Amino acid sequence: MLTYYTKLLRDPVRMKKVSRTCSAAHQFYFSSGGPSHIDTRSTLKDGPTRSEQEIDLLFNNNKLWASKLSKEYRDQMARKQKPTYLWVGCSDSRVPAETVLGLKPGEVFVHRNVGNLVANQDVNFHSVLHYAVGVLKIRHILVCGHYDCGAVIAALSNTDHGFVDHWLRNIRDIQRIYQAELSAITDKDARVRRLVELNIAEQCLNIFKTAVVQKARAESVATEGEPIPQIHPMVFDPVTGHITKISVDWDKISGMFKDVYQFEEIAQPKTGNRGNDSSITPPTVDFSMRDIQWYVDHN
Ligand SMILES: [Zn+2]
């Protein structure tokens, strides 16, 4: 395959064909709002196969993109990353973090999985979170789900989805917690949308429960005067392209869990480590969940 690309890049005639394909694809994207596409109806005998065209598109896109980078930008990228945000989103291809936020590479640290879940046993996610909070010192965690989420729709159905059901059970557990509210919604689409929002809220809560986040927030109250990182629940609408803050009945959620997870206050030993040394009298730092930008909407 590499030989093919080497030949391609050295062949101006074939490169021109690929460029035309890419150009058409971009025109489709920007004029219709839909995804880029490749015309695979005709393939020359000695030309690239459909699969090769599909990959050519990416390499050619990248070539064009890289050629437009300014020296200032490349110098910036040559230094180590210092993103302000951690994005926790769904794997759905319609919700790319940098694109929908209008950010550039280097500005957002990203974790995505099916259903934008924060699962307790997910070593991948917790490694990302630990690095983002502990090393990169990111200031905002954006938990962004999206309407028309296939994971939420699948979780709400009583169909056997095979292996993925193990993962979807995280969403079904949320459905169980809010069963009364959800079953009272008769419109199926509205029920899906509500579970999307509840899922986002619960994943924010799951992040807040982690020691690395609680510790960082407690320490930043002392050093910066406000808890960092802040956690933001938000939802993306693939139809409009808009991201909105979601409304959460935080009183209900906090009432259910605050005595379990101790997130009203946290003990910080003077050594900076959370130990059991009874000779240390740890200061108490109040960082109510209300500091998180929850928007209680209970009309
Ligand atoms: Zn999704």
C-alpha cells in the first residue's frame, strides 16, 4: 500500500484525478452540509480501486490541510500540548469535538466512546481523566452527549444487541433510576431525548465522584479561589449543529447520592496525600456540586 502512495505522489496525472475527487467531495460537504463522498461508479482499469480512493481522499485532504498551516501554527504545535478542555463525547461520527466547538488541534483533549459513558471499570477513560486533570491541568471537562444517540436508543429497546449490551447496561442502569420520569413520557422520541440528557448528567456525576477530580478541585479552591476543573453537561443536536447546556434536576440527584460519595467536602492531609494518619488534622474544603454549572430547570 505504501508503494502505491509513493507512486501516486510521484504521478502528477493520477494525483490530479485524486485532487478532483477530493475537490468534488469538499464541494458536496460545504454545499449540502452532508459528509464528503467519493464517486466510485467508475474506476479505470489501471486506476485506484474504491478502497484505495477512500484512503487517497484522506491522504490528499491531509496534504492540502498541512500545506495551509502557518509557520506560527506549526511552531505552536511543535511545543507540547496545553489544552484548556477535556471533551467526553460519543463515538458517533457526527460529533467531532474540535469541529463542533470551533477549536484547533491542541486546544481540546478528547475521549470518546459509545454513549459518552464514564464507566467505573473503564481503564481507558480513567487514564485519560487522570492525565488530563493531573498532568495537563485542564480547566473544563465538557460532557457532551447528543440527540439521536444510537447507544441510548439501543439501550431503551428490549432487543438483544449482542456484545455491546454489556456496555449499554450502563445506560440501562440510568433508565432504571429514572424509570418513573421516563415512563411518564409517552412520546418515544421525547423519551430518548430525555434519557440522552439524564445520561449526560449521570456521567458528569461519575466524573465528579473520582478522587483525581475532587482532589484537584479542592486544591484549586485554595490556590485559585475557585474549583478547577469545572464540569459542564451539554448536548449536541446533529440536526441544527447547536450545542446547548442541559437542564438537570440537581436537587434530586444530589439528594440521592451526596451522602454516599462525600462530594460536599473533602479532607486534604497537609502532606497532599489522602492518608489515614490520625495525627494530621486535614482542612475541610467546601466545594458544593452547585459550583458545577448545572442548570436546574424545574418549571
Ligand atoms: Zn451517540
